[in-house]
Amino acid sequence: MIVQVVQTKGTLLLNDNRESLAKAAAIIKRGGLVAFPTETVYGLGAAATNAKAITSIFAAKGRPADNPLIVHLSDRNQLNLVAREVPDEAKFLADKFWPGPLSLVLQRSEYIPAEVSAGLPTVAVRMPDHPVALALINLAGVPVAAPSANKSGRPSPTSYRHVLEDLTGKIDAVIKSSTCKIGIESTVLDLSGHSPLILRPGGLPREDLEKALGRSIGVAGDKKNSLQPASPGMKYRHYTPRAPLILVTGRESVKHQVLNRLALYHHRKGFAVGLLNTSMQQHLKKNSDPEKFAAKLYSYLRRMDAAGVDIIFAEEVSFSGIGLAVMNRLKKAAARVLRV
């Protein structure tokens, strides 16, 4: 079979057949950068054992050097390579939820360079639930470190087109494949301390983890501090559209009315207004399907960028299930949070 390749300003656009994936894997083996799909968002991959390649990820994204990466595996047995210690809870959760949107923070082994973890003694690791991602990592023959494949601070990419918008000419290749079904990054669970702690809510709800472990699990606060973040998404503002986003929170009976009044007022003043709430999205009923809302969240934000809106109003959703992750992203994207 012929490998179909399109080159855009120095970045290759590859299909997701095996021949093309072999070409992508060869790029990773020689220290290059490849954007690839996962079930959460598109990742920007490099060999997790190559410190120079890891540095290239930070440069391509404009990512702060103290913001650690997640290492992606294609086989559970690779966990013993990247982690110095694998506690029983980590083995149990990996068996139960991998492949899937769960990243585990463990003590980092010497196999993984310090650059991956921003100098921390820990490493975040997961096994993605996407056939293209698993095939690529397997063909590369090495764990792959991969943050989201976007310009740092921008809404994460859930299609190859989003990757090209941000990183054309800055990375070696993008794999053209299906969109990401979950649309929100993985849940990051820290197992390196005395008690499990969710550092970043994500595609695996806290309730599922608590049910599996038989105990409550805390969620790290969003407040900035002087400590290095142990997980992506803890310290810096993320997911921001070009227009300022105003997040309306508070009483259910009031917040929707306030959102609509604000939108109407700004529209009458001549502003192009974007609305982001579950009750106004096509094919969605109010707060009825948070998974579908989460899957489209970043796409909605990028569409509003493309439409050139001047201001975005977003409505708070329930914090249960994947709603906790959605609210985490909206709060980090918001220029202002308005409580009513």
C-alpha cells in the first residue's frame, strides 16, 4: 500500500493506516514530534526516553518548562519501566481502567529523563484507549510522552484540523484520524503520597474511582502556589479562547436568566456574542448529557474563535460525573467568574 503524505509548511499530514503509522513511528524513533489521536484529545508525542525530543515538545507548544508531561504506554507491562515503584492500588486501577482516560502519578524511574516530569521525582503515566495511539506507541518501541497537541494555553485539539491550526510548521507530522470521543483530557490521580489525590479532573469521573477503591478521594485546589505542579493543568491558565469568557455560576433558577440577559445586552451594544451552555447546543437537552457536552467543549470554543466572537458567556454545569472536569476547564478558560 502507498503511504499518502501531504506536507503543509514542513509538517506531514499522514493517514492512520499501518504504513503511515510506521512512518510516524520512525519519526519518533529519530527524535521527532508527531501529533496523534487518543480517546481524550490529540497528543503531541515524542520518545519519552529522549531528553532532547522532550525539550522540543516544550519549544513547539511554547509550554512552560515546569509543566510536566504524561507518558503514554501501549502495554501495561511497560508500567514497570517508567515507574520506580508500582503500588498495589496502581496495579488494581490499571487493570480496571486501562486502556482509558486515567493517568497515574507514581515515583519516576531512571528510565524516564527528568525533563518529562519538570524535574520532579514523579511521573504521570497512562494507556490510551485508541487503536491509532496504541499502534503508534507499539511501533515506536518506546513509551511516548505527550501533552495536548496545541499551542500552550489554547483550547485542546480534538481533531487533526485543530492541531494544524496551532502547530503547522512547528512539528514533524500529524496523523489524520477520527475525532476524540471523550474530548476532555485524562483524570490525573496522584498515588505517590499517603492518600490518592486527583490533581486534574478528567474523562474518568471521581465517582468511578471512589467506587473502585472503596473510599473518598480528594481533588487538588486550583489556587496557584510556589510549588512545582505534579500534573499538567494545575498551575497555568489553559483552554482559553481568543474572546474573553465569562462563566456564570450560582442558583439554578437565576443563572440561566442572567446569562441570556447579559448576552442580549451585549448583542444590542453591537458585540458578536458566543453562548456556551447545555440548553442551547444543538441536539442537547439542558444538562441531560454532560458527556456529549464535554466531547464538544473545545470544538465549540474553537468554532467561536473562527466566527470572530467578541465575548463568550458560559453557564455552570453540574459538578457530578464528567461535569467536574468540564467546570475545571471552564474556570481555567474564564476571564471572569460571575456568581448570581
